[in-house]
Amino acid sequence: MSNQTKIACLQTRPRPDFASALVEATRLADAAIADGAELLVLPEYCGGLRTRGVAFAPPSKSEEEHLVLQGLRDFARRRRVWIVIGSLAITAPGDRIYNRGFVIDDTGTIRSRYDKIHLFDIDLSEGVSYRESTLVTAGSEAVLVETPFGTLGHTICYDLRFPGLYRSLAQAGADILLVPAAFTKKTGQAHWHVLNRTRAIENGAFVVAPCAIGPVEGGGESYGHSLIIDPWGDVLADGGDEPGVITQTINIDLVAQTRQRIPSLVSTHTYPVRTEMMRGAA
């Protein structure tokens, strides 16, 4: 395993169909490879995203029939590059879908799959709600995958708000925590940077968080600002608010060094909790 790796986040726009999504992904992938990137990481729903009312309505197919999955597998094999597909909508039983991420190696082989565990069911304000669970079947297992660049831990978007998942991945050996997202602009402005930096700091891991940018057909807007963050919590690269590519060379040895300096991952201590009830004044 090489200690030095050049990673790229591809900051794509939410596209309404497979064809335009694949064109944009491969165009940015070509640019990243031209800049020397060895590991390319795409956002959540990078194979297409639409909304219909409060529900997500991304175009979906089975893995075997999914144009974007097959196109990116072909691209990885042809260009000899590893690709993290942040997530695609894959058909599930009962007219539902999985929000599924993939790691593809440089032969086009699928090395891992992860189905998003925590679904985006929120009420941002009066009249602004999202219900991912209307269509999506949640996953139930955390997933790690060993690569030439280190051990990657899968997560997707709203998972970011559940620190226990990241602690489990880190304690199981994750060097790089993947956070592909289509974070909403409103929540992104408030929380995106601080949550990603926190996940890096508390786990002593690199965080690679590509986020889609721009309006979503049917309503909504993604925040952008794809991030590459080191285990100390420093932002090494920020994608800003335009489509494009950010790259950064990282040294995976920094993970072990940081965890040795601040060995918080070794603690499995739990704390008893006492609840004080309201009582009348003495």
C-alpha cells in the first residue's frame, strides 16, 4: 500500500437522468485523472436525482441495467483508476429503491456496496420537508473496504449526523471516512463544515466528502463545498459553490500518528446516567 495518495472529489450537479449524469461524471473524472488523481470520489445520487413533493424520486434501475454504474465501471477499467460512486438509486423489492454506494477498483470490479442506513426524513421549516423513506429502503450494516490507498469506511449524507456509525468504522480500522452527499443548501450552510471536521477530529481519520452542487429538478438545492479533511480536522480542500474537481495528496500514515497522539478510539467506557426529577423546594 502506498502511503501517498492523490484523491479527487468530483463536485457534480444533481442531474435528472442517467445520460446527463454519466456525461458530467466522466468529464470531471477525466479532469481529475489529468491532475494525477488515483482515487475519484463522487457525490450521493450522482447517477441522477429528482424530487416529487416531499419525496425523493431519483431515476433507478437494477445494478445490471444501471447505465451510470456500468458506465463508471467501464471508465474505471479503461482509465485504470479507482472510483467511489457516492450512491445510486438501485431498485429494491416493493417498488422501492436502495440508496447504494459502491467502490470500484481499477479493473472495473465492484469491491464493496453500502446501503444508506439513516434516511433523510426532516422538517426544515414550515412547508419545507423531505421524506427519503417514502421511497428508500434503509440499510442495516456498516461497511469497510480495504484498498491500496487505505481502509475506506462507507457512509452517505445524513449518516453524518450519527457519530456512533463513524466511531464503529474507525474502531474497525477505517483510515478514510467517505461522506458523499447531496446536502441541502440550508443545512449545509449551517452544519456541513463543522460536522465533517468533527467526524475527522473525533475519529483521527481523513474525511472525504464530495457534495453535489446546485438546484434539484422538482425542488431543493444541494450545497456543494466538497471537502477533504485531515485527521487533525484541518480542511485541505473545499470545492466552493461551482461544479468542478478538488484534489489533494494525503499521507495515510497521518492517521496512525494522530491516533497515537490522541488515543480516544481505545476507550469503550460507558457512563451511568442519573436523571434528577423535579421536586418541590425544601
